[in-house]
Amino acid sequence: MRLDTRHPRQIRADIRGGRLTGITAGLGQNYVQANLAILPRAQAYDFLLFCQRNPRACPLIEVCDAGSPEPVGVAPGADLRTDLPRYRIHEHGVVTAEVTDIRSYWRDDLVAFLLGCSFTFEWALLDAGVRLWHVEEGKGVAMWRTSIACRPAGIFNGPMVVSMRPIRAVDVAKAVTVSARYPGAHGAPIHVGDPAALGIDDITQPHYGEAQFFAPGDIPVFWACGVTPQAVALAAKPPLMITHSPGHMFITDLPNASLAAW
């Protein structure tokens, strides 16, 4: 199992310097990781409203000033243009590039949003003795677009994306209870069991991330996912939207406990 207990500032320095380029699961133990979405100011209000209307999938933890890549509230001194391992560039609903630095795309009218991530409650699951195969193996979590429609706001509409973890049957209740403590990181699962209920035809073929290993007795457990804005970008087709690449998150200076509801 890869567990990196360094302070997020050290990890971000390695990312900025190109020494760390992979997924961030297992990094920054006990610190909040965040999904990223960046939009021009002309579309930023609609997206803010979309997040407020869909808090399970898009729990807001920071909104930067227009033109500023520094998330002052959660990681002073950080730079959202360089401090994630990998980014996706969406233009008019099409992914046109995947890069490790977005300084060449930056504009004075861009507004950056950081959204809570399930990697936060994963630490609590591990502490509670819930095994997570993808963390143990250093893999990306599996994610799917579902048949659940998000509540629209302005130009933004589209399906909810979910992440899935195979959980031992004896641990499902524990996983539900533990993750429910973190509404700012998607909270409790939205579904347990049959993936067809979410419109997922093949549990072995995720739309994002990597296929998961199921041991005998494992049950698929699904949480709302911060990759939802990327599915929304495909549907709404804003002229520009920059996001993290799935699994390549921003690591904040906030302790996970700051998002715990009780």
C-alpha cells in the first residue's frame, strides 16, 4: 500500500517540479484532496449555482477570485496551474488536451473551483478497517456516468458520475456510517448493490479510472463523484473548462477532520 505522510506543501512541490505525476490516492495522509474545475467568468455563476443545486456530487470547498490561481482559503501559496499532476482541457464539450501544467491556458477571467473529493473519507474508511483495493494496489478508483440527471443550472446539465468501491459485505454498514460524516466529501453512498439501478451495464468497464477487483463476498458501493463536472462539460459544451484528470487531485492544507460533520 502506498501511503505518503508528508505535508501537502512538500507533495505539491514535487508535483510542480515534475517529480510526481501519477494518481494522488494514498498521498497526503489525513489532508483534504479536491477536484478542480476552472471556467471563464461568463460561465462561472451558472457553475456556482450548479454546485449549490447538486451538493452531493459537487460539494464546494473553495472558489478563487477571478484571475487568481491561488486557493488562499485552503492552501495559501499554492498554484492551481501547476500543483496537480495532470489536467484535462475541455473546449466546446471535447477533451482537446491532457497536460501537466496549465499556465499557457491561464487567463485573467478564469475562475477556479475546488470541490470535495472521496479520497478524504477513504482515510476514515481505512482507519475503520475497511479495505480499499485500489489504494492497496495504487490504482485509480472506478467511475461511471449514470442515468441520474443532475439538477440543471443555466447552461449546465448532465448526468451524475459515481465512484465505486468493492466493499466486504460485513463492512458495508460501517462504510456507509463512516463516509456519511463527510458531506463535504460526497457523504454517504447513493447506492449499494445492483449497478443496473444506476444505468451501469458493465461493472468491469468503468468510464473513468480503472476496473476494480472483487473478492468473494464483495458488494459494489457507489458514491457521488467530483468527476461529475467533466460529464457536465461534455453535455453543456462551455467554450472552455479545465479540470483535473480523474484521480489526479489537488491536495489542500486542510485536515480531513475539518470536513467531518460530527
